[in-house]
Amino acid sequence: MALRILGFGLLGFVVTPIVVGITVLVLAYSLDSRCGTPGDSGGCEMGVASIAIASALPGLAIGVAFALYRHFRKKRVKP
């Protein structure tokens, strides 16, 4: 059980920032016409990086919670 929790936690820790980063990057470029222009100086990209890094710990928590949910659901006795 501990290895499964660790595995799902690490999967959430890695996958969540990738998904969040790509989503925020697509939204930033589609909603803000200044993103990617020479006058932007990388502001949009730094915002995306900050949000992606900040989403790593919630991703870890989501992965651990999902592993615990699967474990306790499997142990539940069916009526």
C-alpha cells in the first residue's frame, strides 16, 4: 500500500505541473495578445512557470488522495 501511495503521489507531483503549465500557456497566448511579443520580456512564460511550480504540491496531495481512495474502495465489502 505504501508503494502504491508513493507511486500515485509522485505521478501527481510530475503530471499535474505539466498539465497545468500547458493549459495556462495555451490560455495566456489565446487571451493576451501581448504574450510572445518582443515587448513582453518573458512575463507570460514566467507566470506559467510560477503557476506550474506552485501546482506540484497540490498534485502530490491529489495523487495520494486518489491512491487512498482506491485502496479503501477496494477493501469495502460489497453487500
